[in-house]
Amino acid sequence: MLGQEADAMQKLPIREALHQLEAEGLVTMKSHKSAVVSSLSIDDLEEVYEIRARLETWLLEQSMPLLTEQHYLDAEALLAQMADDQRDEHWSSLNWNFHAALYAPSNRPQTLALIRKLYLNAYRHFPLPIRLTGGREKMHREHQLLLELCRQGDVERAKDHLEQHILMGARNLIGRLKALRRQENSTKRV
């Protein structure tokens, strides 16, 4: 009897953890007995980026009037880290932290958490080099311009720039993924 109770106690936290992962879109439950890692189609990926663009521009608009010199200094320090740290495995985290530093003053923790989940869910599906298809230098310039527009208080231009930054990143990534899939398909036929 004691062994059965211990089994039940161990299964409950695992089941709860799997349901949490399912709620975050990271796994798909199958027949209440198993879970498989979720995947994103190219169409799903495009939609995730479109949602991010809408939410992040709104969050930036909410945040900009509240940005202080310390927020700008924090964002600049993150940009410097991104420029100095050439390790791909750190880039995604630093990129998120840069964007989150600009959004944090909005005091919209639910929206920020939702965007972070979308960001992480999209990025976990693809190898690191693919994430950087826009090129580090180009992305660094785009981040610098976004920060400059925020400092100038130019809400509309900052929102437009951010939207283009996100959507062009998506287009580059999706274009690269489609090219890789075409290449894989042509290799399989040979």
C-alpha cells in the first residue's frame, strides 16, 4: 500500500508539470498518458512573430514615457554585452533582456510574460545559427536605433522601427527555413 501511495505522489507533480508545459505550448498531451514535444510549422512561426510585433509595439508605447536614464543605461549595457559576447548560445538571452529592459517600465507583467513565452517557444525550435540570419551587425544597428528613438521620445518612429525589426527578422528566418527544407527535400530525392 505504501508503495502505491508513493507512486501516486510522484505521478501527480509530473502530471502537473506536463500540464504546465502543455499550457505554455511546449508539449502536446496524447491520450492523458504521454506527452510529446510540440513543434511549430512555418505558418505558426510567422503567426508568433506577428503576435509579438503587435504586443511588443503596444508594450513599448506604454513603456516609453516611463523610461528613465537607468533603463537606458541598462539597455546600453546589454547592447555592449551582445556586441562583445560572440557565443551564439548567449545571444538569444541577451536579445530578450535588451527588449525586456525597454518594456519593463510599462508595468504590464502579464503581457511581458506572454511575449517571453512566445519568444522562447519560437526560438527553441531552431538551431542557434538560424536565429542569427539577419547578421549580428545589422541587428546591433537596429537595436541601437531603437534605443536612440526611445531616448528621443519618438513613440511612433520607435514603434514602426520595432515592428519592422521583428517582422524582418521573421521574414529572414522563414526564408532561411524554407531554403533549408527545399535543400533537404532535394537531397532526399537524390
